Amino acid sequence: MIVYNLACKQGHVFEGWFKSPSDFENQRDRGLVECPICGDCAVERKLHAPRVNVGAAPTSRASAVEDATLSDGNVHPERLAKALAAMAEFAVRVRENTENVGERFAEEARAMHYGEIPHRGIRGRADAETAAELREEGIEFQALPFPVDWPSLN
């Protein structure tokens, strides 16, 4: 995996994980890459420095993925396996601790925000426009860098 520094048209900077430059471009062109802050799909790659781990264990899931990519752009198989395992563990934890409300995400998030229903962990889908509306209402949520049903997609 390659970790790219990305930015939307509003100047929000964030990271994205992709298999290759063409994978990023394909996902971006299909509107699948969006700013986690404002939901803008007009996203571009920014300069980034490759990172090589020289011994210590990664301290975060993001650094685990960075550590899989060597300075020459090649992927270290053992490091990639560790990064993928960390991502899979994260996905399992999200699945175990949230309810999948699917397309009802915005409705459920609003109901919790306005005290109409008790707060609980949820996950689901919202298009960029709906995500921007939720943010404007002050509803806090986070877009995830990959589907939590990954890698099984069940």
C-alpha cells in the first residue's frame, strides 16, 4: 500500500491508502475518494516523503502501512502482511462495536445528535452532499479509509 498526502479544494489535508498511483486515480475519478472533513470529492495528491522503517515497530495503523513501502517504491512482503493484519483487526473492531445502519446513516446520526434516540456506535453510508450537511449541523463522524467489511466483504 502507498500512503498519499491528499488535499481537497477547500485545503483540508488528509491521508489515503492505495495500491498504486493508478488505483488512486481510478477511485478519485469514480468519486470514491472524499475529504473526511468536508466530504469534497475534488481531491488531489500532494507531495509526500516515502518512509522506511529501520527497526522499531510501527506506532499506528497509518505508520504500519507506510512501513510496508520502501524508499524505492517496492513493497516489503512481511511489512505489508503486518499492515494488512492491522487493518483487518481495525475492521473487526469497528464491526463488533457498531451497528450497520446502511443508507439510514444520516437519519440515525441526526436522531442521536438531536436526542431523539440513545447514542450508540453506528456505521453506514452517506454521499458527499449528505456528509457535508451533517458536518454543517455539527454532527461528528469520521469517514473510514477502507470498508470495514474488508477483507471479507460480508
